[in-house]
Amino acid sequence: MTPDPSLTIVYTGPGKGKTTAAFGLALRMLGHGWKVLVLQFIKGPIETGERIAARRLAPDLIVRTLGQGYLCLHGAPPTEKDRRLAADSWKIARDALASGTYDAVILDEINVLTSLGLIPVDALLHLIESRPPQLTLVLTGRSADPRVCSAADIVTEMSSPKHVFTTGRSDIEGIDR
């Protein structure tokens, strides 16, 4: 089961691999008998390898896609729909942490939502501070606020010195999704 005290872990930075690292950690946790929930805040309806694998590992690993993809990630300002989806997703996250059902909760891309102002950084800091003591919390996404990094126990910053995306190649099934 989960260690006491539990940890807050942040995967951030401009490089690829933050969600992949979080799912790798989830797999390690599952190996030790943990129950893990992954809430994906901005991933849209595209079927990913992680979601396919999670269905095989349920009920110990649950993945819920809360977002529908956000247009504001491509330079447009957040819309009212983005704000509504973020607020609804944030309530789901708070309820999940409070439920006591999981040993770990991964909030995938939460740092992006705070950087866009869709979820207040102070609200995320409060969630970190008030989470159940036995719950490990994993926060992913680029542009993690320095205060969130300071509040975390582990922070890993991803960089991409080289990636095929820079050549214009689209995502690769099994590698990028």
C-alpha cells in the first residue's frame, strides 16, 4: 500500500514524456497493489495506448478523460466552454481525492490549466496541502507554477533536445499516443 507520508510529484517542462512518465509510475504503483486514478484534463477523445492498457488493468487503474481538447492551447484565449469544462473537471478531481478510494491520483495536464488561468494556482496548492495523508498526488503538464514545484516532494523537468515532431512528423501510435 501507499507509503506514509505520501508524496506530491510533478512532471513538467517543455519536452515530451510527462504523461508517459506518470503512467510508468502508475504501472509501478499497480505492481505494489496500489489503486490509481488518472484524470486527464485536456486530452481529447483520441484513443491512446494508455487508455487501452488501462481498460485491461481496471479496476486497479482507472483513466477518465475529462477534457475535450482545448483550442486555447494553440494560442487562442480560453473560451467560456474551456472555463466550464475546467471547473467541472476540477470538481471531479477534488471529489476523487476526498473519496478515499485511491492510493494515488494523477492529474494529467493540470499544470497547463493553471498556467492558462483555468484553475487558480492557489486552488491547486490548497489541494496539495489538504489531500488525504495516505494519497500520493502526481501533477503533469508544462509550465508548472514555481509555487507548485516548491510544494512538491519530487519535481522532474522534461526537455526534448531532439524529437521527430520538430521535423513536422505527426504523432506515432505506440510512441506518442
